[in-house]
Amino acid sequence: MTAMPNTRIRRFGRLRSSRGATLIEAAFITPLLLILTFSVMDFGALLYVYLSLESGVSQATRFAVTNASTPGMTREQSIMNAMRQATPTLTLADTDFTFTFMRPGATTWSSGAGGPGDIGRVTVNYTWTLMTPLIRPFFTNGQINVRVESAMKNEAQWN
């Protein structure tokens, strides 16, 4: 009779043993933690890109209202150059920029940088590619389009 309770105790003891349970728990939790960590990094980088673009387009518009230009460049190229200098960590193609203006009293935007007294608007469309492979399928081509714009009235007289 005493042999049977000892066998039963050993069997239940093995069932209650936690050897290997930590390894299995880690196998379940580690991928989830990695996805969460890299997702936070991805969206932190996206926030950085957005804030950099917002600041850069504001600086470019402020440059534009004065009609300042870089020697050897057109007005639009000078504005793009000002934006690139304000966002040195981002690579902006010429096709990312759109220049429009509205004359006083008008109701529609026209293409170009405008002249004295016009309201000039600089728009930048930038495509950010996500770094985390498991998050990319949730976005078209694994990319997010960031659009920023700023509009200011050009100074009434240019030198």
C-alpha cells in the first residue's frame, strides 16, 4: 500500500515541475516584445520625419516670402535648397515639392511661387518606408505618405 502513494506523488510531482516552462514562455513572449519594440521605433522615426518636414517647410516658406534666392538658382530651386538645409537628415527629391500661389482677391491656387503681395504655399509630399517587416503589410507598399505644407503672404515689395 505504501508503494502506490509514492508512485502517485512522483507522477503529480512531475506534472507540477516547471522545468522548461520558462523557455516556452520566453518563446511566446519574445517575438511579441520585439514587434512592440520595433513598432515603437518605427513610429518614433515617423514622428521625427513629420516634425522635421513641418519645421523645414516653415523655414522654406519664410525664405520664399522675402524673394531671396541663391546665386545661380531659380526661385523654386532656392526654396527647395532652403528646405533641404533645414532638413539635412532627409533626402528630398525635386518631385516632392509643389509650389502654388494665390493673388489677393482670388479664390483659387495657381502653379508657381507667386510674386510680391501674393500668398505663397509650399507643399512637400514625402514617402517614408517602414523598417519593421511585420508592420509593412498593413500599409500600401510598406510606406506612409507624409504631406506637409505652409502658406505665407509674400512681402509687398521685393528688392
